[in-house]
Amino acid sequence: MTAPAPQPGEGRVGVIVAAAGFGARLGRGSKALVELNGRTLLRRALERCCQLAEVDEVVVVVPPAQLELARRESERVGCGKPMTVVPGGQTRQQSVTLGLEALRGCEWVLVHDAARPLASAELFQRVLAATRASGAAMPGLTPRDAVKTLVGDHAAETLDRSQLLLVQTPQGFARATLERAHSQAATSGLSADDDAQLVRALGQEVAVVLGEVANLKLTTEEDLAVLEALLAARETPAPA
């Protein structure tokens, strides 16, 4: 007999923290081990996951060469939840697949990039609520600036911003759906920028919740400077 599908609000939640990227454009080795205002991106991501009552388990996927360093960093967090650190693959897609394999008994999965250190607890909760309601969800923002296509080195058509989305993480999915999406992608050779794209390839719609302007992804030195400034403003104690 087929088990009934989980109903909204039911089921354990696991988080896969994708932290296996080397960040060629940043030029600082493993991005997850870059420090911002005294703490690594990896530690910040793990602290956020551990603070969330909705999260039952965390799996961290890191570069194989950084496995022991990442395990020591995860131990410093002192999380009361089960936490596993595993080596990643050659691509983010492969790394998330390995993270899925390491998850234990979770019906819902959130996938988050460690390179986004300012994602709030409220954002995780919004994504999870939408995931439980619809089966798949992601945060995003409509572009603020005009967006045009580029032909050579000339601006061409102006695109309708209301039809465009700047996609963020965490992204949430029913575990069975995400596993099926990764399995199909491996069989078909599909390569995607994020997990939502893989899930849509199954024919599953992905709900959108409001993202956060501060949920920036560390990619370049300029991003590093902006993130450091935002964190310094948030974490510097107010004068007595």
C-alpha cells in the first residue's frame, strides 16, 4: 500500500548547506571558510539552522580537502541537532545529491548556499511554510533596475521586470520530489543552476515567496565588502 503524502505541517525537516564551492571569482579558496566579521560563512549558516526550531537535521557539503576543517568548524557551533559533514562533488548539483544521500529521516528539505550569510530566520520559515503547502518553494525578488538584453556590446530589448525573478536560497522541497529531480537530471544529463530548475523539469511548479534584499550571495570582492559592512552594522554593539 502506498503511504499517504505528508500533510501541511507534518514531517521532519532537514537542511542541506551547500558549502563545497571554491569561488574562483573571489580567489580565496573555499568560500565557506571565508571569515566575515570574525566568523566563517559556514559557521554563520550552521548557527542559523541550529536556531530554527522547525529544523530537525543538518547536512553540510564541503570540498573534500576541507572536510576536517569543516567538521571542526561545525563542532564550534555547539548545535543540539544531528549534524553531518560530507564531501561534495565537482558541481553544486552533485554536492546536493550527496547531501540528500546523507540525510536521514526527513520528509522536507531546505537547500541553502553557505555563501548567503544574511538569510534571516523569517525567510527560512516563509520558505518552509510555502513548501509544506505546495511541495516546492523558493525566495526571489523582482529586479529593481531596468533589464535589457545584450547584443554584442550594445543594449537591445528592454525586458518586463514584472516577469523576471532574482532567485535566492534557501529553497524548499518535498524530499521525494527533490530526490526524483536529481535522479532524472543524472539520467538525462540535465545541468541546472539551482534545485528549483531541476524540480520544474519534472513538471512540478515551484511557489515563490518574497526574498530579502540583504540576502546577498558572496561571489566577488565587492560582495565581500558589502556583506562585511552590513554585518558590522548589525553586530556592532550600540554604545552604552
